[in-house]
Amino acid sequence: MRYPIRSGTQSPELREAVEALIRMWWDHRWKGLGGQSDRDVMRVLLELAQRYGRLGRDGSVEISASVRCLALAASVSYVTVSRGSTRRLEAEGLVEKRTPSNPAHSATWVLTAPSRVANTPSTPPSPALVLATREALPTETPTWRHRGLVAKGAGVVEARLEVRGPMTREEVAEFVGWSNASEVERRYLHRLEDLGLAEKIGDKWMLVADHRDNVEEAKATPYAVLLRRETWEMDPETGEVIHEPEVRGRSLSENERDEETAEKHEEQRSDWRAFRLVVDQPEDETVAFEELEPAPPEMLGENRVGRVLRASGWKRFDGDTKAECRLWVSPETGEALPPDVAVSQALDVA
């Protein structure tokens, strides 16, 4: 799990409530690509509830977590959590977001007690899946990204094999809600086998003995995103049509993508804190900035933070990387600083 958690114990009542939520998470039918994202977002909330949860009077569990940290832990984008998964989970009655989050304060999430969820699965789970393992979450299997080496579809099969143990392809197909077991084996199980994460012994599929080490190796393996559509051109000599898959994006590993996303989130928090420093200033301290001359054409579209810093003599840092382009250079020391620190110093000087 990418979200840092503390060690500790929980009350028996809270443990019982979280176990009921985990059973509901296993039994729920997550449909489509959006459902795959929602499943991993819900999984992260349950992992946090195991350590940070607070039990409500109605059996619900309340936790605090920022949207950005939740997105990073679930291997989805910030927009997916804020505009997609949150709305779908609330519409299904699984989660309630009571207080919004911002870069200064985490959001408050309430996991609805299973007895209060109206849209429970219409089809009950098979006896093969009604086991004590339905009260456990995977610990070795991470939340994979869409269109990654493993992807979220094969990731849920990997997680189920970790918790449930050896399964036939028919049991795996029943778990994911597919009627074609051979297609599940071709699309998911063979992918796990190719990556060294699962193996087939007899008619049973199971995780390999060194699964944890192979997971770390897969997370460190660079990959580029392959689109479904193909580009084609005709060979002028033979007249044959040559098809090639289109490659989009850079070749990065899961770990590198996590680091890049964490840096991007920190930049967004820094920009927000800088904006609040300007907006929250008393009127008599910001009037000088309000009476500035109209911005020149090259500054049109720049926010208030940029105008304040430029008026104080600060300049953009001309760097090569994406992280560096948000830094500002002090007119006094020549030091490149993030926006919130730069604004704080500029206001102090003013």
C-alpha cells in the first residue's frame, strides 16, 4: 500500500464493522473500467479504516484522508477520485464524503454499514467464495494502474488468488462475473503467468512462491502505454498493409510514475498554499498589489500569485524539468523557491 499507515490495535467492535465492510467489498460487483477504479479506491479506504477508523453509532466507519493521497494509493488520478469514484460510490450508498478536502485539510469519509446499503448485490456469492478469507484484504498485491504491465483487471484476480488460495479458472471466472472461463484465463491468468506472478499446477491457478519479490520487480520494470488502435501504411514494393500498435507516453516504471505523481501533488499543494497566502492578507496589506498596472500581454492568464511575485521582482526559474518550472527566483538571493515560500517572503518584504 502506498499510503503510509501506523501500527496499532483497534477495538473488537471496530474490527467487526471493518470485517463486514470487507466482506461487502469482495461480494460487490464492480462493473467496467470505472468499477475497477472504484474497487481500488474502496480498498484503500478499508485499509485506512483498519488502522484509523472511528466507529459510528449506526455501524458506519469514519476516516480522514486527502483525495490526492487516496488517488496515489489507489493508482488512479486525482480527477478520477474527485469527480468519478466519489460520485459513483456515493450514488451506490457505499461511501459518504461529509467534508471536502483541500491541500491544508483532509476529507472525512464515512463507510456505510452493510446493513444500510440499499443496492446490495442481487446475486449472492457462491459457497466457494463464502469463506473466512472474505474478511481479509490482500497485503502483497498492490493496486495496479490501468493499462500497466498488470492492469487493474488482472490485479483483482491476483488479489483474489493471494487471499483465497488456489482456484480453478471456472472459480476465477465466477468471481469476476464472467461466463467464459477460457477468456478469463487468456486475458488475466496468462498475463500473471507471463509476469511471473502466478502459475498453474494441474487445474489450479495459484501465486508463485516468490510472489512478493516478483511484484517489486514488476513495479520497477519500465513500460509505455499501448493504445488499442493501430497505425498502418502500405509497403510501396509489395503492396502489403503494415500494422503497428501506437505507443503513447514515456517508458516509466510503476515506482517512477508514483514518484512523479507525488511531486505533482506537492506542486499543487504548494500553489494552493501560495494562493491562500495572497488571498488571506488583510486589505491594507494587499492594496498595493490591487493597484498594479494592467498585466502585459505575456502575463495575461496568469493568476494572482504570479502577479504578486512579478511585481516584487521575482522571476520564473528557467529549468528543464516539470518540477523546476514552478519555482521562482528571489531577486535578492537568486535562490529558486516554491510558490508558497516565495509569496511568503515577497509579502514580508512588501
